[in-house]
Amino acid sequence: MEIQHNGMNTFLNLTSLSGHILMTFDDAGMVVRRIVCQSSVDTGGFIISTQEKRGLIISENNKGKLEGVVSGQFD
């Protein structure tokens, strides 16, 4: 996804996103952060603030398909 607005920060509500990984990228295409999203009824809200304008959300089931395509190591 590419975020397009003039603000410095973007707030992403990941509350209902479970079993996925959010990766954000800098302007050079390098991975800045990897966040594993695991949510349940008991965990409450999960909102992050990011300055990166590019991101990728993938299912944990598909993370092996990105090995070698996206820089960084999956843990």
C-alpha cells in the first residue's frame, strides 16, 4: 500500500487484523519495521503511528513466499 497525504504521521488501526505481518519501507525501499499482528477479543485496540508512506500486509501463511524478495529476516 502507498499512503498519500501531507501529514507527517499516519495512524493505522490494526485491531481486527490477526495472523498477518505489516512491513513498512523507507523511500529507498528498505524495510524499516516488521510488526506481527495477533489480535483477539481480549487484547483491546491496536493502533500504530508510522512516518513511512509505503507498507505491505501479508498473511503469516504466505511469509515464506517473500524470502529473498524483501530485504530483512523473518523471525
